[in-house]
Amino acid sequence: MKWEEKRFLVAGTGKSGVAAAKLLLRKRATVFLYDGNESLDTEAFFQKHPFLRDVPLVVGELSKEVIQNTDIAVLSPGIPTDLPFVARLRAHGVAIWGEIELAYAVAKGRTLAITGTNGKTTTTALLGEILNTQFSDVNVVGNIGIPYTEIAADTTEDTVTAVEVSSFQLETIHTFAPCVSAILNITPDHLNRHHTMEQYIAAKERITERQTKENLCVLNYDDPVLREFGRNVTARVAWFSGEGEIARGYFLKDGVIYRQKDGQRTEIVKTKELNIPGRHNYENVMAAVAMAEEIGVPLSKIREALLRFTAVEHRIEFVAQKRGVRFYNDSKATNPDAAIRGIGAMDAPTHLIGGGCDKGSSYDAWIKAFDGKVKELILIGETGEAIAKTARKLGFSAIVMADSLEEAVWIGYAHAAPGDAVLLSPACASFGMFENYEVRGRMFKKIVRSLEE
């Protein structure tokens, strides 16, 4: 592509949009910025990002003139693809890209991509740790926090990049073809964005769309949707299972993770040697190991990385112990299935802080998973009443409503006995109360650390 001959409209002025615009400027393309929020403080934006001051910024209504002068629109992941302005762009023949597609069009080297409803961040971080034992130029990017576009222009043929990819980002790919992909699991999430489970599944499965038989796709054998999908995917398939032995692939049995290939069983690691608890994390380990082995990382180096890896921030992260009460930050549990995994990792009576922004989820399975572990449910946010109603319907009545996260932490601490745990695992998005789950998690940690002993 002759970048300097193309006119790009970058929609969204957050971290992803800024990184995309910066990359396009480096490629000497013509760039316009767009934000539908007509009350955006443009002067504050340019003060924060002075290198973009010469880039035209359009806010509010997108004019016909701008549309007619656009070849490719790059949407930030948070922008739904069914908005009216996107439809207008398509009607005028404008190509719709996302951050992942733009970065991939520029990047060099090998790309390994991970998606799934839950476990993406932990698996991507772990894969990056493993890759660093073998390769000298490794990037860990995408939905994990660093935009892929931020590093794409600096990659070389020797670069190996691990990318966490969300369903939002997969909606806008065209040529994206990782040499190794993984879909960890699929459970209901983001139905307020995708509208139906079928559309959500289709978005996740697009990660393999451009893969060939030369590539590998790592899939969860225990997930019925993925087991069926694996029969038709073009790429070669590597399976993993947390439920027991499988004839070919990676599996967990009697506290040991094995690889079974050509009738030969090889021990990878004992779960008691790992620093990340819970079956869901053992599944993440299997996926990362399968991906790393595919591109030539020897098992000895994989084990070295597995034994030193600790939990990522905001995912069942131990924060502190106060007066014998342990506090855990699981702010990344933004849907009920992820929150179920958080409860499953607890080994003490738990005071659970939940609630937040409604994503159209059902909370029944989450409440049922309490299974005697949860002593008290402390609820915040717009979903608080709906969750409380579901809990009472299912016979759980130890419920307290809180007006803020700070109040919720105080309640949990006041009611907890030595040996108990207080777990922030909201099962909901953070929007409305916090900018994102990272801000929510860091606020939780700040509040916990300020508690008196």
C-alpha cells in the first residue's frame, strides 16, 4: 500500500485512536480525527497530544465533505460498527478498519493472537513471558493495554508479537492472519454490543478467518461451541482440556498438565508448582504452552517461565492482608463467567463485592457458583438491584447494598473475620462509576491499602 496516497479518518480520541493516528502520521498518510462527542474539549486534547495539533479534528456530526474525502476509516474498539455514521461511511465506499487491521498491515515478523471470553490477558501475558526466554524482540500488545499500533512501525522480521484480541477488534479485520491463534472459551458477554450470541461467537471465530493449513489454532476441547468449530477450521488444531485426558493435545489430570502426542505422554508442569491458582488458569497455561511450542520454544524454557509467572494485575490479584483478612482484586472479571472463576479460586469464606454497568448478562450461574463459599454479597452500581433480586430468587439473602466502592470495601472489612477474604469480582463492566476496569481495580487497591490494621 502507498500510505502517502491514502486518506484516513481515525474515529475515537482515546488511547487506541491516538496510537492509530500517530502510526499513520509516521507512514505519511493523510489523517483526520473524529469524535462523536461534540462537547469534547479539543484544546485539552491537543495539549495532551501536541504531536497531533496539526491534524484536523472533527467533533459531533460527521459532514458529507469529510466522508467523501476518506478512503479508510479506522474505528477504535469501543465504537460499535452499526452506528449511523459507520453506515454512512460504508455507503460511500469507505473501507472500515480497526486498530488490529491497521497494525497488522504495517507490522513485520510473527504474530500470535489470543481471544476468548475470559483468560485472554493472563494467557497473553504468560505467552509473552515464555517467548522472552527464546526470542530477543518480543512485544505483548492489544487489548492487554498497549495498542498494537503503538509498536507496529518498529517491528522487524525477527519480531515476535503476542496480541490479545477482543471481539470488538475482530469485527473490523480483513487481512489479519496470525501464525498461531487461540480461542480460550466462549460464554455470553457483550450482548449489548453484539446483540445475539450467534454474532458474538462469529466475531470470536474470525480470528482464524485468514489462517491457512500452515498455521495453528489452539482451542478448548471442553467448550462445545469450539469443539464443533474445530471440525471446520482451516488451520491445524491443537486442543487443550481441563476436564481430563484427551487423545491428542494438552490436558490436566491429577494435578499435572500433560501433552499427549503420537501416543506419547509428556509432563509439562505440576499445578502445585504454579503461582496462579484455579482450573481456569491451568487452561490458560495449556493454551500458552501450545502456542509457544508451535513456534519452537523448547519445553525447558517454557517450564522456566511457568514457574516464575505470577498473576496479572486485576485478575485474582492478592492485594494485602489486614487483621488476618485477605483482599483480592479481580476487577477484570467484567462478566459472570469470569467472576465464577474468581470465586472458584477462593479457599476461604468470602465477602464478595459485585455490580457495575449492565452488559445484558444473566447472573443466575454466578449466584449458583457461590456454593457455600460466599458469606456476604456487597453490591454497587446500576446492576446492584437486579443482582440482588436474582440472588434472593435463588435463596441467597446475605446481601448489602453500598453507594460506592469505598463503602463496599469498608463493609467487607468490618464484617470479615480473621481468615476470611474480601474479593472484588464484579461480574459487570465498570462504566458509569469508573473509566475502565483498571481504574476500578487500582481504586480498590488504594482503598484496601489505606485501611487501618
